[in-house]
Amino acid sequence: MSFFASVEMAPGDPILGLTEAFVADPRPGKINLGVGIYCDEQGKIPLMKAVRDVEQSLAKAENPRGYLPINGLKAYNELTQQLLFGADSPLLAEGRVATAQTIGGSAALRVAADLLKQTAGTGAKIAISNPSWGNHHVVFRTAGFELLEYRYYDKATHGLDFAGMLEDLGKLEPGTVVLLHACCHNPTGVDLDAAQWQQAIELMKERQLLPFVDAAYQGFDKGLDADATAIRLLAASGIEAFVVANSYSKSFSLYGERVGAISMVGRDRDEAARVLSRIKTTIRSIYSSPAAHGAYLVAGVLGNPELRASWEDELGGMRTRIHEMRAGLVDGLVAAGLPQFDFINRQAGMFSYSGLSKAQVERLREDFAIYALTSGRICVAALNRANLDAVVAAIAAVS
Ligand code: PMP
């Protein structure tokens, strides 16, 4: 009898399963709006110019391949802190931020989840927006958290249920972790504005909650600083402790290099140093130390003024293209007699909760070879001038 005889098949990942079905689909002209990847006008994942330049100089340098420290590359961590908190942030000057490079934003979430669970003990609770990226639930449940939800998306307006959100946050017990999306909320594309952030932050401060910001799309909506509004307002709020998990998968188009970081803010330098020591023991117990190549690429770009300018420029181009595709989709749908989709213009980032039903999404796939999530989430960043008309026509046909 095999040791594994009783192991049952795990349910497939809905997003990755969709990609498998897409790849296997023989129909020409098939379109994948399911997965969260930015594609350029040619439908390809871009290799950013600044990244390519660093990669070429790394190849020439023929560096030996030693281990990175447990918390990763020092320059990468410092540059990450500057990007998230602002180069002139008092938090950085005061040494209040403990940062470690992680294996993508996913490991940042997992390392923080394990550490926060150790600190909170048995009663660890986290409140997650309804809806949220599916892996948020998986990561925190696996780490031993009790999962709670706060209202977020308003189906009727396709916008934010801010009153519901505040009401739900206001009922949480002190010490509850609150997971927040810095910008470009996945899956809805619905974000808080600065005034709403301010109000939510005051409430979290008053209720002694622990804000945990997931920043996976910095630079994809308004710009690098504007997309860090939540982090900057938290830093200025007087809240003593909060957490930021960030990912460079999208902003550097480095998905498979697994580049991210966890940053934990403490009340002072001493607290941050103790927290960093715990981050390190947590990382050590899971994967010892992060992978080096992607970190050299990101640090090489961010640390070089010329390459950084080139990266910011290209990122700005990606942002503009997403905005254009979003507007193009809405214009096309309005022209097709569907003005009710104009809310898509108010959503931000790579995703839109299109409001399409499960049945409509299934028809898109069966009749038009257009793949979207059954929740109605579409990836606007996978649209381009060549496929936009087909998508508009298909949505019009199922509407
Ligand atoms: N958080 C959110 C909200 C995301 O959408 C993603 C990526 N889909 C991540 C974290 C994880 O990022 P990474 O791929 O870098 O692990």
C-alpha cells in the first residue's frame, strides 16, 4: 500500500485551469482575458528595455552565484523602501521599516502571515475585502488565521461600498489584521480615493487594527507615487505598526523571476530590528533565502538614474495603453448600444469586474473563444487594437 494511497486530488486553480483550457483551444483568434498579465500591442509579455540592459551587463560580468542573505539583496530592499514609502520618508530616516526581499508578492504575504500568526497566537484574525484575489484567502487560512470579510464591491453601482466597508471595519476586534489593496484592486478594479483612505485609516487607528497593504500594481493606475497613496497616508497617520507586501511581477514585467518584498513598520528602530530578526527566521524556515537574478535586475534598474528613467517611461507607456484599452472597450460597447458598461472607465488597473454573468462568460468562451473568469473579471491589459473589436462584438452578442 502506497504512503500516498489516501491522497485525494486537489481542486484545480480556477485561473491557471482557465489558461490550460485556453492553450488547448485550437480555434484561431482565441483571446485570453482571464490571466492577470500585462501584454503589449502585439499581445506579448514585454521585456522592458532597462531590464534587458541590466541583464546584458550581468551576463558580461559573469558573477559567481553565491547565496543572497536570508532577507535578500541590501540595495534591493533599500530601493524598495524608497519606492513604497518615498525616498524622503521619516519612517526610513527613523529606521522604523524592516524589509526583506521575497519570492514574489506571494511569499511576502506568506512570510508575513506566518509571522503575524506567531505573534497573534490562537486568536489570529484577518479581514479581507469581498471580493479579493483568491490566494489571499488560501495564504492566510493556511497560516492559521480565521478569515473575516468586509464589504467592498457594490454590485448595483459597480463601485465601492464605502459605507459598508467602514461599518464592517468598525466592528472588528482590536488586533485584527485588515488586508487592503494599495491600488488597482484585484479583481474589481475599484479603489478608494485619497479622502476615503484617510477616513478608513483613521478608523483603523481608532479601532487598533493592523493595516496590511498588498501593493502588486504600483505604477499601473496613476503613477508610482500616486499609487502609493495608501502607504504614504498610513505613514503620516501616526499608526505605529503596519505591513506592506509588494510585488514587481507586473511593474517590471518579471513574473517568473519572482520579485517581491515584505516591509513591516514598527514604532521605532529597536522594534523594527526585532521584527526583521523574526522575518529572517520565518524565511529561513520556508526557503532559506530568496533567488538572486530578479533582485539584481530590479536593483540594477532602480539604482541607476538613467535606467530608472527609462523604466518609469516604459511603465508610463503601459499605464497609458491600459487606459486607452479601457476607454476603447467602453467606446466600442457604447457604439454597440451598450452604454451601461461606462462604469468600466471608472475602474483602475489591469482588471475590470465587467458585470458579465457566469452564463455570459461561458458563452464568450464557447461561442467566441474569449476567455474570462466566471466572476466576470476581465484583464483589460490583455486587450489590444487587433482584438478589441472582436471582444466588443462578442460582449454585445451575449448581452
Ligand atoms: N497580490 C495581488 C493582489 C496579486 O494580484 C498578485 C498577483 N496576481 C500577487 C499579490 C502576487 O504577486 P506575485 O506574482 O509577485 O507573487
